[in-house]
Amino acid sequence: MRGALWLVGLFAVAAATALFAGSNPGTVTLYWPPYRIDMSLNLFLFILATGLVLVHLGLRTLSAMFNIPQQAQRWRLQQRERAIQTALLESISHLFGGRFIRARKAAELVVSLEASVASSGVQLPFASRLRSLAHLLAAECAHALQNRSVRDAHLQQSLDQIDARDAQDMRDGVLLRAARWAFDDRDAAKAMDWLDQLPQGAARRTVALRLRFKAARLAGRSLQALEVSRLLTKHRAFSEVAGKSIASGLAIEHLRAAYDPVQLQRAWADLDPSEQHMPEVAMQAAERLLELGGEAALSRQWLLPVWAAVVELSDLRNMAERVRLVRILESGFGPRGSPPDAQWLAKIEAAQMANPRDVALQYLAGVVCMRLRLWGKAQQLLKQSLAIPQDAGLTRDAWRALAELAEQRQDHVAATEAFRQALNADRSA
């Protein structure tokens, strides 16, 4: 279509020229004393057009001749840029292929080629970013070969380049790789230092949070690791089940690090309500508080969510966890602990009556009645717990409690029989 239009236009120009030139009687006279030159207007126009074309071609020829040095320099620069690109691609491909020595040499070749371009007086628009990336690749290869001296040297050179205006986007990547290398060296403190240099936006990225989580675990900073795990779970880096499991383990580790009741209460306050309501975390906190000689009433307060979950069967746990809950409450009701208040007494009695087949609740109700000196009811409940298959440890302790009750009644025969049954239960366990 375009060719047809050009052909039509050419015919139109030819027709217009023929009409103008065929009937043009004009004459042009040039005076050059003592000469006079007469020529037709058509010839004058033809000579003028031809002259203009020749002058234009001559000027273009001269310009091309004078631009030969610049074109040669541009060609040499293009060849060097192609060599830089080839070396950079070779470095990346060798790095992914596990040829670390070749990859490092290719990265160092990129640096040397860029330096030769800079020495020629030409500044590439991406020079600083290119040097930073090349040094980072060389450092990665040296790290893979466990050559820390070469790695640190290239890392420092890469860091020197990220201060340039065109290399700011490389900063986050260099800092993240430096933190990863420090973590691989098992130097958690140095890894955390590198991560602390990240800007706020980059520090909240998933890759940075994962690395901070691992470094905090390596450094033994359970609380910091717990805070990072919350963010990772929020960002869906962990599944909900995995996030709860990790948070539970870290919370327990944080609680175990407390060595007095005040410190334990502060550790408990550091936890989120969702973590405080986890049965394993609440039981660990209450158990640790009793071990440190803290208030039994406070430990029972921490166990309230766990107790509600067990009684209402909204979160039914296995027998081992129910037995552990009963053991902790029993320790709080012991001689060194405070006797159960009316609120807890009502809770235990209601739970025992609502779950007559629950051995742990029957045993706990019997122990509470013993602490309140309700000997008859205690004996009845403990015997009911023995009538149901149960945990061997609960069986042993139930027989011991019955032996104590028999001694209270001065019934030495029954006490001896109860102690014998407790010994048998202990052996079977």
C-alpha cells in the first residue's frame, strides 16, 4: 500500500513538473562583465538543485571523515561493553553451576574490564552498580569456597560502591548477603548487626525476617525470635499450625530462662494473649512459677484458660497433658501452696461431677478434699479414680493418698495395704 502511494505521488510530481517546465517561457540572465549569459528558467532551476545536492553530499562526506575517530572509539566501547556482559553472564552461570573458581575469575574480569573503560575517559551510566554486583558475585564464590579473607575483601569493595547514586538499589542485597554469610559462619551477633543496617522497609521483607529469626535462634534470643515469628506468621511465611508450634516452643524457652518469680512474671507479660492461652505455655509458666517459689494463686490464674478448655472439651487434650495439668494444680494445693479458694473449689467440683469418667479430675477432686480435711469425701473420690483404668503415676499417688487417710483414721492394716498397692503401681510404671 505504501509503495502504491509513493508511485502515485511520483507520477503527480512528474506531471506537475512537466506542466510547469513544458510551458515555462521564463529566462534567466547572468551578467559577468564583459560577459552576458542567458539561460532558460528550467535549466537554471536544474543547475541550482543539482548544486545544492552536490554541496549537501560533500558536507556529509566531510562530516563522516571527521567522525571516523569518534566512531572508532564508540566501536571499541561497544566491544568492551559486550565483553563485560559476556563475563557477567559467565560468572552468574558458573556460580549456579557450582564452578566457583571460574565464576570468581569471570567476576574479577568484569571489574578489570570496567576499570579499563573508566581509564579511557568514558564513564558508564551503571558503572558503580556493575562494580558492586561483580564484587558481590566474587565474594559469593569465595564464601562457597570458604575463603573468608577474599570474601571479606570483595565484600568491602562492594560496600564501597553502594554509596554512589546509581548503586543505592544494591545496598539491600549486599547487606542481606553479608548477613547470610555471617549466619553461615555461626556468628549470630555479626549477622544481627548487618540486618540492623537495613532500612525499615527492607527489614520487614520475608527474606530478612527469616534470616533475623534464624540469627536470633542461634544467639539464644528467644524473645526476639518470638517477635519475628509473629511477623512471619502474619506475612504467611509460616502456616498457622507451624506458626503456633514455633511460637509455643519459643515462649516455653523464654519462660525457662527466668530464674526468679519477678523475672518470670515479666517474661509472661512479654507474651501475647494468644500465646498465654496455649496449654503447654500456660502449664510451663505455672510449673516454673511453683518451682521458683512464687505464688500458687498466680499460677492457678495463669491456668484458667487451660482449665476452661479441658472442662468444656473445646480443645480436648491427651491424657498426658491432662495429668500434667492436674499435677501442677496439685503442687499449688500442696503443703507449701495456698489452699484452694471457693472459686477453684466450685470449678473442680463442677468439672468432677460433669466428667465422672475422667480419672484426672476425680483424683484432683480427692486431693483438694484432703487439703480441706474432708477425709470421707476424699476417700470416696480417690477410690472412684482407682476404679477406672488410668495413668500409672496417678494410681500410685492415689494409693499413697489413701494410705495417708488410713493413717489419719489409725487404720494401720488399710494403710499397709495401700502402701503395698502404691509400691506395685510404682513397679508397674
